[in-house]
Amino acid sequence: MLTLKDERFRVMNELISGMRILKLYGWELGFEDIINQIRVKEIQMIRRTQAAMVALIVEFKLAPFLMSVAAFYCYVLINPTHILTARTAFVGISVISDLGMAFALVPQIFSGVFQSLVSVGRMNSFLNSDEIDPYINREPDKLASSDLCLSIKNGYFAWVKSSAEEDQKTNLTAADGDQKKPIHKKRFVLRNINISVKKGHLLIIIGPVGSGKSTLLYALLGQLIKLNGEVTVIGKVAYVPQQAWILNASIRKNILFTKPFKNKKYEEVLKACALTYDLNVLPAGDETEIGEKGINLSGGQKQRISIARACYASADVYFFDDPLSAVDVHVGSHLFKHVIGHKGLLADRTRILVTHNVSYLPYADRVIVLKDGMVAEQGTYNELVRESQVFAELVNQLKAQQDKESPGQTRKKADENQDKVKNTDKFKQNAQLIEDEDMRLGAVDWHVYAAYLDAIGYKWPIMILFFSLMSVWFSIKARDWLSVWSGDVPGSDGKISETMRDYRILIYCVLGFGNAVALMLSLTARNYASIEAAALIHMNVLYCILRAPVSFFETTPTGRIVNRFSRDIAIVDVIAAETLHMWMFAVFQLCGTLLAITIEIPIFFAAAAPLSILYYGFQMLYLSLSRQLQRLISVTFSPIFSHFTETFAGISVIRAFEVKDFFVKESCRKLDASIQCSYADLAAERWLTVRLEICGSLILLFASLVMVYYHEQFQGHGEKVGLILTYSLSVTMMLNSIIRTNSQMEISLVSVERLLEYINLPSEAPWKTLQQDIPAEWPEHGGIAFENYSTRYREGLPLVLKSISIVINPGEKVGIVGRTGTGKSSLALALFRVLEAAKGRIVIDNIDIGLIGLHDLRHRLTIIPQDPVLFRGSLRLNLDPLRSNNRF
């Protein structure tokens, strides 16, 4: 079951992270089906687990009863003169009841132990998994020359380790000094790598797509499996990945990246990375929050922040994995000149640059050409131009590719004062983009109870109510029957007739087994109700999340949403219905028991009233505290999920900058915040336990004093005394159970409350067209007209496109150009109605797209997004998750 939960969380995390892609392609239903299929399997496993738990509960519920039957029967059977008196019966029942309380905990203990063993096994497997071998040498004496900064000698690298059996089947031998090591042919991604770089030099790595350029940087960073050779890197390292990794924090924190702030150095970095103007136009400058994964920045802006982070780190060796491809040509030229080049900010540092731009090659101190995971050529630019045919062919190929991708473009001098930040209006005036998670105060509203009961339906509550009442009735009647049995008067011979004895035992057994059967049916009905409610709530929340607009995901961290689908759904799966049922069962038992005691001792009811007020007062004090603590626990879980997700996404950068300790401490800080709430909740529970035990003792004391005071009434009726004392003990346990389960029930319904918040999210426009029929061949021609069109990213924000009026004729190829932040991406999003019109309209082939369902529109258009997203799974899943094309 945990495996299925993991799979659902993984797909859910991917879905949320790639929601913009899903919206643009209209793939929501395809991924909804994937998650629902996993959920169906998970529900089946929950059903089986709960069925096993019902069997255990009934079995251990029967155990004390069978013990009492066996004890009483053996007692009266061994010697006919043995009479089951009240003293014998109720003392025995009291002892066996204590055992019964222990037996009742056994199913929970079994469940907890089994779940713990599974969790410990999974953690053990994770903790014992292979770790990265720290193969990077840091000693200068490992280098052939003192002026070298890094080198690889006879290096063979792979992404994953091979088993010894595989290595024996297929291997080659690589020389390593006097030793020879077998290397698996099919598993390495880099082979026979021999390179060296001098201090302060610029090394440029080029090669065809898939030749291993980025992988070589990973090898130098120590993040691959080294099969053979030696790798030496001297000094601190900074790394700029191909896809910029951005923290969900302010721009300043992203650039400082745990380093202390130094104003002069900071300003130099901003200027060199062309970020000065961007910060000037933001509402809070570099303190502006930029959102999860930098979602509200352009690709170029994210990459410039990533480069600025590396520059500010003051490292000795810099690795640039083709970061200039993410920026405009003139910005790329500016960054190369002012950061990477020989007159740039890092001119005296060692720089390794991966690139496809051949215009940078003449500035390199050394060039390496990779092909099929091997170094095909290396040398200075002039040497390779003169002597290498392979280099010449590759350069011509890359030039042709550049000319094809960017016809007519010429490099321009960058002017950071003209560079504008992307969609600054998407940021709130207070610079806070991510809103704090909403946390309600006070009692759970009744509409939450109503919504949960509505999800359960009407059939199951009626069955639960009926069988619970039957179980309580059988339980009370069994004790009454035991009282009658213990009051039997023996005959003149001092014996009870065998017929009467067997009759008493038979009826007692029938009542006991009737109680067990009714309990089993009640628990089974509860499980079905719980599963149906959980399945329906999950389905509705998932549907509403998929229907939410993109702006919701821009202002809500992934971890916050995943928390709803993990912890809150887990509580709704089992705990919510369980506590509701236990509370109802305890109330029925209490009412029946109080009625039985009041019949025998009417004055007991008078004492029960003030004690009930005391109980109620304790409950309200505990409940108000525990309920809010539970909300705090739920809220503090979200940052933990978000931090884990963010950390895993940037693990290569974190390792390269050697800031693992900072992120571990940050994770511990977030865990501590959640654990503090959990600890306070446990302390509150202990507080309640002490006071409930005191109240229970007072009830038992009052019952005893009443019977002593009215001793004449109970003279010769020991069976009544025993029954009343047994009931008094039961009342104590029932009141304790009611208060605990009532508190747990409301606490568990906090999760239902949190899920209902997402069910009530605002939705996008309908997926299907409602107002008119769309021709099957639409759009047949492809004519597009923007008619006085304006739009904004969210309500309350300024317009990002203002009164756009353009006409694109059918068959035309149109290029939309403009500096960063002028609205190019916004225009594309408007075509797909990711942004809705604030004014005007867009017409495609004479049809207003504002009147078309979103899926009808998005399935007939297509786009290649700026930030590519791949989902884990097959190529078919990434190409056609809706399985609409049968040609695959």
C-alpha cells in the first residue's frame, strides 16, 4: 500500500510541477485517469487491510468473552455445589475486563508494528543504498604541474553502478598505472577521458547533441560513478546548470546562497549579470519574492540569477553548462564579455564553458571536442582550425544550425538599463507572491460534518447506527443476564439444576456472539462508508485542482498541495470515519449504561449531571487547544514537503556549492517546527488523561457511597451491587472514550475541512464548448485577429497586454520579437486562454475563442513551451497521455 501511495505522490508532484504544460496541451484528463487508476488500487489495498483489522478486532473482542464463558462453565461444571455468586461472577468479570482492555489494543499494536516494520524496511533500504563515492582529489600534488587547476586521467564514468555478474559477462580493461580494471562496455557514458586545465584558463567544450558535454561537467563535479581513472580539482567550485535552479525566496537570497552580504561585491555582480534594471523595476527590488522554481521569471532572467549566484560565490573553478543559450543573443554577448571572457568578472578564475555558440571559441584558451562520450579533439582554437577536420566539420555544422535557428540576427552590445523584467505586474506591491497558508480558527463548522456525511451517503450511516445499537443492546443484556444468573437460588440439595445451568450458559453465549456479530457488521459498514467517502473526496479534490487556474499554482507551493493529497487524504482514508464510529458507539454504550444504573439507583443521575459538566469543561479546554495544534501540524507539514521537493530539484547545485549542511539544517528547522506542535499535542493529551482518571474515580466513589448509604436496600442482593460497580467502571471508560473520540473526530475533520478548501477553489472556464458547435476541421485556415485585446495575470493586477489589435492572415509565418518582459509569452498564453481577456477578444477563423471550451481550443492548437517538462514514464505518455492517436 505504501508503494502505491508513493507512486500517487510522485505522479501528483509531477502533475503540479508541470501544470502549465498540462493546461496548454489540455492533458488534465489523461493525468487524472493515471492518478485515479493508482488510487483505485490503493483503495483496494485499504479495503483488504481494513477487512483484516475487522477480523482482528472481532477476534480479540470475543477473546475476553470466551474466557469468561470458559471460566464460569468450568467453575460450575467441576463441582455441582459450586454456585455462581455475584462475588464470583463480577470479580471474574472485572479481572477479565482488564484483560479485555489489553486485548482491545492488540489489533492496533499489530497494525502499528506491521506498518512500522514496513517503514523501517523502506528507510533501511534507502539508508543502505549506494552513495556517491567522493572520488575528487583535492591535493595539488596529484596534478602533473603546479599551474594546473583540474585534470582527468584515463577516466571512465557511468550514471549507475554495474553488478559484478554484469562486469564478468561484458567488460573491457582500462589501464590505470600498473593495475587493470574491468569496465562494463554498455554502462559507461564517458570513456578514456584525458584532460587538464591550467589555472585562470577558459576551457570551452563543444560537441553534437548527446555527446556527453554536460555529463563531463558532472564527472568533474564528482556526481557520476567513476569506474576508472583519477579526477583532481583544486579549490572551491561553482556550477551553473543548463536549466537554472531557483529557490522559492527573494532574488537576493538566491544570489547570496548562504554567503554574507557585501554591498560592493553584490553591485558588481548585478551589473556584470545585467540584473540592475530588473531589480529597479521590481516593487521591492532584490527582496521581491520570485515564486516556486522562479515561475514568474523568464528563462533568461532565471539563468542570469543562476550566473550571479556563481559569481558571488568567489569560487576558484566555474562550470557553465551552456547557460548562455537561455538568454537573448545580445544578453549572451554581454554575459560572456563581462563575466566569462578574459576581461570579465571571472577573468582570473578557471572557467569551463559548455556551448553550441561557435562565436565564443576564438576566446578560449583551450577547446575540447566531444563525440560519443569520448574526447575526439582538443587544443587551442587556432590549432584545431589548422589541423582537425573533425573540428572544422563540427564548427560548420553548429554555424549552420545557428543560422537556421536565428536568421538575420546579429550580436548587439547589451545595455542592462534597457532590459525589462518579465511581467513585473505579476508581483504584488508588497513583493510577496506566495501567500501564507490559510488556517481557520475555532470549531470545525457544521457544514464540514454535513459535507463528510454527504460523501458517505445515507445507506451506510443507517446500517452503522442499527448494528451499533444492536451491539450495545447485546452487551448490556449479557451483563444483565450474568446478574440474573448469579442471583439463582440453589435447591434443597445445594445445587443448581443442570437444565437451568446449561440454559444460563447458552443464553449468555448467544448474547456474547450476537454482540460480536453486530460489532463485525457495524465495523464492516463503517469501513465501506469510510472508503466511499475517501474515494469521492479525493476524486473531487483532484478534479478541482485540475480545474484551478494557472495563477493558483503560481501562488501556492507544490508542497502545500501535496500535503493535502498525502497527510490529509491519509486521515480521511481511515481515521475520520473510525473516530466518528467510535464516538457514536461510546455514546450509545453510555446512554444504555446510565439508563441501567439509574433504574437501580435513581439518585445516581443527580450526581452524574455535575460530573458531566466537569467532563464537558475538560473536553472543551482540551479540544480548543488540540484542534488548533492539529491545524498547526498540518500547516507546518507543507513547508517540509516544499523544501524536500526544492532540495531534490537542485541537488547537483547544492553539492557543487558544498552547502549541504545549510539545507540539512533548514530541513531540521522545518521538522522541529512541526514536531514542536506534535509534542504540545501529546502534552495536552496527557493533561486530559490525568483529569479524566480523577473524574472516573469520583464516579466510582459516589456509586460506592450510595450503596453503602442505602445498604439495607442492597442487603442480600450482591448481584446488583456487582452489576452497579461494573457499570460504574464502564461509565468511566465510556466517558473517557467519548471525550477522546470526540476530540479525535473533530481533529480528523480538520483534514476534511482543509480538503474542502480545495474543492471550493475558483475554476477555469468550462473544458467543453457550451454555446455553439465547433466545426470538426476548425481551425481550417489559421487566421488570427486580436481585437482591442487586453489581459492581466490575476484580478487586481495591472494589465500586461493593453489594447492589442493585430491581424495574422492564414498561412503567414509571424515572428513576435521584443525585449525580455514586453509580453511575448503573455501573448502566447492569451491564445490558449491561460490568461483570460480583460477587454476585447481573440478571433481564430471567425470564431471568438472566448466562446470555446478550453479543451476544444487547446486540443486544436499547439505550442512548444519555453521551459520543457518531461513526465516520468514512457515516450507514449509524454507524447499522447490521452491516447487519442491509435497509430502508436
